[in-house]
Amino acid sequence: MLAAENVSKVVSMLRDELRVLGAITARGLALYTVGGKQIYSDLDPPVEERLKVFVSSFPGLSIGSHITVTIGERTLIIMRLSERSVLAVFTHQRVGIVLVKMSALIKSYGTTLDKLLEGVEEEQVPSIQLPEVSEVKTEEVPVEEQPSELVEAPVEGKAEVEEAKAEEVEAERRTRIVTVQVPVILDESILKKCSDRERKILEMCDGERSIDEIAKETGIPFFEILQLCTKYSVKKKIKIIDRPRIITE
């Protein structure tokens, strides 16, 4: 069973990062499966309809390839994010700049989404909603339960049903999404002015490895790496980005 809250968390982080990068403002994002199932969209209906025209073309896109459509003064950019997902951004920014920013998200978010969608049938993929950026999240409406006699399993198969449900709950409990700090160098001139030990760290700040992963690969203490990255982050030489990771316990 695919936990919708896990998908919501990843999409929320993806939306926030695109906003931080300047690719979108408060709105302008849609995420689909390659098969055409909508996972999330905050696009206006006319833009959404234009996007749906290209759904049949999704399987033919290779990862990182894209379609651009000019709509008024903005551009709709549709990019294959991963084996199983397609990202659409409706932006007022220059297309080349946004494409670079979207491409930078492929490995981190694409891999995470593919792991979440692995083995999930198209019709089981959840369509999620996120609260508006400037609005308070609305309260959930409780779902009225059906009478137990209408959903009660036969006595012979009830134990098997309960066991299957317990396994699904346990699988969801073991899988969680955490946020990690991923440093990326903005100014490579710092590599020429640092010590060999610092260069060993900085060369691994590629926008993919987290600080914890760099610590494990180099054998250098986590807090020493964090301190170095923070120092250069203050000087605008490094950017530290929050990225999702799936943890299976």
C-alpha cells in the first residue's frame, strides 16, 4: 500500500524547493505519473487542460527531456522527472534558467518518487492536495464509516485479511521520509583557496550527497563538515538545500 502522506511530503518539499529556486511563485506546479495519472496540481483549469493534451506523449519522453508550450506571457514546461513521474512547471522565468533548475531535481526527487511508486498500480496512485502557501490548512472532513455488517469479512478468510492489513501497516511504519541537508558549491573558486582537507570535503558538495553521506565517505566528522559548509554558505559560496530521503527501518 502506498502511503499518501509520504507522497504529500515529497511533493510539498519539491514545491517549496522550486519556489526557493525562483522557478514558480505561490502556484504553477503539476506532477503526473508517466501513465497520465495526476498526483498533484495547482495549475489553473485552462493551463491544466493544455497540459492534458500532452499526456499521451509522456511515455515517449526520456528522463530530462521536455516539452515547452507558450501560454500568454508564461511558459508551460513539461519534463520527464524519472522512470515513473513527469513534472510540469508554469513559469514567467526564462525557459533556459528554469530547465537548469528542474534538471537539478531529477536525481534526488526522481529517485525518491520512483521508490514510492515502485510496484504500485496506476489506479492506486493517490491524487493529493497541499494547502495554499499563503492560506491556513483546512480541516479534514471526517469520513462516515459504513455499518460493520456491510464490510465484515467471512469468518473463514477474516484472519487472512487481518494479517494482510497488519503487514501493510507494518510496511508503512518501517518506511519513512526524512529531510537531509545537501550542500552544493555555487563558486568553485573556493577550491583554490582552501586546505587539502577542506578541498576533500568541498569536492563532494555536488548537490546530491548529504552532509551525513559526505562524512561517511570521507571519514571526517559530521560537525566539522557542517561547520565548513555553514561558513561558506554565509559567504554565498555554498547553498545548503533540504532534500528528501526514504528510510526503511
